[in-house]
Amino acid sequence: MNSLDWTVLIGYFGVMVAIGIWSHKRVDNVSDFFTAGGKMPWWLSGISHHMSGYSAVMFTGYAAIAYTYGVTSYVTWSFPIAIGIAIGSRLFAPRLNRVRSRLHVASPLEYLKGRYNLPTQQALAWSGVLLKIVDVGAKWAAIATLLSVFTGVSLNMGILITGAVTAVYCTVGGLWADALTELGQFIIQLLAGIAMLVAVMAELGGFNSLWNVWDEPVLQGHTEPLAGPYMMVFLIAYLFIKTFEYSGGMWNQAQRYMATDSAESAERSGRLSALLWLIWPLVLFFPMWVAPVILQNEKNVVPADSYAIMAEQLLPHGLLGLVVVGFFSHTMAMCSSDANAIAAVVTRDIMPAVSRKVREWDTRAGLLAARWSTLLFLGLSMAIATQVNSEFFGDIITVVIKWVAGLMGPIAIPLMLGLLPWFRKCGPTAALLSWGVGLITFWLVNYPISWQVEGGVPLQYQVSIPLAVSLVLFILVGYIKPEDTPERDGILAQLNPGGGGGLATAAVPGPTPAGDAVGDTVGDTVGDTTARSAAKEAAKE
């Protein structure tokens, strides 16, 4: 990188901070900070949903998979995500929007206290926060690795720089700042991705290289849709996992649906995000797939560095800086959105359960706590990032694929299936057993059992078995020990159209404005709202 590239990079950081400061005036209360006050346009929500779903791991960990195995990186990653989001846009997005608009909450997990009970809510909240600290730590490490390749900046310094800039805009401006910066980041990475694609095609002989390059000997097997450890079992498990995760199990994605003005808008934003996931990764992946051709004369190429090496070789200065900015845009979009979601869970779900004083905070105190929680999460994830390549965590892609994919199912299943009327009999016993046994299964399969198997348990089973165990337990326990109550049915009536699919209830929790005291969470009291009023409200679609 030369001075022109550095100018582009520094200018990008400056614009992100400026957007955060501008967004500050749109944040008056906790609802504005965490859900944009329910005023976000569907198209902005959809772009934000897409951008907050992946990071620089795309250009390191998945670049390594693409370099080694070819198109399976798309078939077993972005394609199932697109399908999962499309399913979730119909099944979950409208219901998550009603969580905000009808139950008047600011955190995706607030409704769990009434839907199940306080212990269930706390179990999912604490475990999800801890998992996300590790997950976002892997993202910081990924972008710092790329920054090191381009500039020679140390890993820890790269983590500090990106974390500090992200902390400024997402702490000051909340979800509005996240969404607006993600819009800018989307435009930047669009230009950067197309520039890289054109440069690679020019190096390979022009537009015809899109279909002619596959005859190269070094790309033998690169057109196989399933390869290496990424086979059919992995694909099916990944589709299930990503359907839950990207439809709201990953809390920052749930916030995008909650932030729109209606259930219909939430569904439209999901469809837009699914379309982007289906098309855009193809543009990003092609240079990674053909990297073995371009770099075949290079010695000792590390697959995870292949995209960065090609960018340095093929792009002129200025465009190189734009591609580096594109790397940052992916990571900062995901990390800032995760930070906002985690702060929502901490301030709205965890802290009120720990301290009575927190439940008495006014709007100003709650907003201040939200900002400090955001900073705390970013700090902890940055600290983890410095250790993500240690022997305990393994490399970056191991953390992202195995830990997040393997643990997301047990955490997300009670949250997501709890929205649906078909699982109304699944109560706190089903939720806690599904969660707890799923986590234990992950540990057993990935460590004690894997240690006893020659070569270890295959990756596809490491991520699929915990999900399968959690899903089966949740359904089975709900059938054996039904725990539906009028209050729980009342919540479902609020979240589902037409009175919750015909649910008849005696009462539903009385809603509390999300911008009021932190401790006012759904499920604290049972109000006077009857099933008739719930059905009437549900009819206003």
C-alpha cells in the first residue's frame, strides 16, 4: 500500500465515524438505540441484514476453502444461507417484527421471559453472549490478519485500530449508525468486489475466462459442488443451522426485522437479503476459485492469504486501498451489529435480572448503560481476538465454522421455534433441556469422543449432531410434558396473524413501552388484554 491507498482507508474510517456522530441525534431512548424506533425502511433493513451476516473471514477462512476445494465454498456456505433466509423471511421475520410492535420490547430475548420463564431467558442470554464474544473475536482476528498482509501492521495493532473505529460509531449512533454505515459499506464493497473480479478476468484473458479457466490442471476437482469435509450431511446441517441463525437466532439479524415499521416490511427485507446472498457471493468467490491459476508460480502460498496476495499483485494503488476498505466494511458491519445486539440483551435481559436497581433506571440511565455495554462487549471480543489462533481455539475458520455453527443450534432453537404456534406446548422444560443437552453434546462430540476417533469426528457431524439433539429434544419434551398456559398462548396470539393461528387465550402480557425503565420486560405482569383484543390487534396487518 502507498499513500493513495492509505488516504482511501483513512477516509473510510472518517466517514464511518461521521455517520455515527450524525446518527447520534436520532437516538433519544433505548428503543431508538436498539431497534431504530421501528422506523427503518425495508430496503435499508434488507441491505443491513445482508451486510451484518458476514465478515473478513470471507476473505481469509473461506478464501482458503475456495482455494482448496473450489465451488463447494459457495454451495455449502452462501447458497444455504440464501435459502435459509428466504424461508425465515416468511416464517420468522414477521413474527420478530411483532415482538417489537406488539409486545413493545427492545431485545430479541425479552419475550422469552413470558414465553418460557426467567431461567430459560437467562440461560439463552448468557450462553449467547459468551459465544458471540468468541465469534466476533474471530472476526477481528480475520481483518487484522488481512491488514497485516497489506501493511505489515501487527495483529494486535490491527485489532485495536478496527475495534476503536467501530466502537466510536456504533456506540454513539446505535442501530441507526449500524444500518447507515452498512449501506455505505455495501456500496464500497460492491465497487471493490467488481474491481477485483475485472482484474482477475483480465489476468486470465478476458470475460471468456469465466467458463474457460476450469480446464486448467490446478483446478481439477474445483467444480465439484461437495468436496473435502463439506459433504451432503454438512450441507443439510448447515441449511438448518443457518435458517435459524440468519432468521433471528443470530440476534443482530433479528434486530433488522424488529426495526422495520411492519411485519410486511420485515418480510420484504428478508427477501432482499436472501437475493443478495444468492448473487453477490458469486462475484466475490470467483477470484478465490481461480487463485491457484494466478498464483501457481508463487512458492509456499498460504490459502487463507490468497485473495490478499492477488489483490496486491493485480490492482493499481487506489483500487487496492478500496479493496482493503471492502475487507473492513464486511467485518465492521458484522461486529458493530453484533455489539448492538449483545448490548440489547445485556441491558434489557441480563442486568434487570441481576439487580433491582437496574429495573428502576430511567430512559437516560438505560441509554447510558446500553452504550457502556456496547463498549464492554467490543473490548472483550478484541481481547479474545488476540488469542483466536492459539492452540485452544484453533485457527480462525475453526472458530467460525465449528464453534458458531455447532453451538448456534442449541441456543437458537428455543428462541426461534418459540415464536411459532405449532410448538405452543413446548415450555421451559423443553427449552432448557434442548439448550443444555445440546451444549453438552457439542462438547462431547468435539472433544472427548473426537479424541478417541482416529482422525477425529468429521466436521459435518461436529456441527450437525448438537443441532439434531436439540431439535429432537425440544419437540419430544414438549409432546411428553406440555406446558402451554393461557399467558403463553396469549403471547403467541400477539405474534401470529389472525390471533396466533386460532389460539384461544384468557390473557396476554400487558405491553410496556420499550423506551421506559429497563426492568419493564414482557412477562413481568399479566395485563387485562384478552384473546379478543389480541386477535383484533393481529388483524391489523
